[in-house]
Amino acid sequence: MASALIRLSEVQHRTSYSKAWIYRLMSQGKFPSSIKIGIRAIAFVESEIDDWINQRIEESRKEVA
């Protein structure tokens, strides 16, 4: 199975979180970790970000019910 990589700007767009908030959540173990793809470049595994977003949606729905 191929894993697509997405850059931080796309993660920010999908989550509506700032760069600082994403890094804070990562340091707390509450957000998928980035991977190094170059000397000064990182990316995220798209499926991990999608799973994280879906978990937030499920948690939100449980709180309402």
C-alpha cells in the first residue's frame, strides 16, 4: 500500500491549526509525528492525518449524543 506524503501547509489547511499549535500537539503526543524528507523539509503521512481528523469527528459526535 502506497502512503502519500503531505506538507505542513496542507496539514494546516485540513486542520485549521497554526504551525505552532501543530508542533505543540506533536510534542504532547496528541498529533501524528512528521517525517524528515530532506535537510530542511518535513512531511506528514496523509492517512495518519486523515485518521486523526476522523477521530476528532467521532469524539465530537460522542460528546453531543
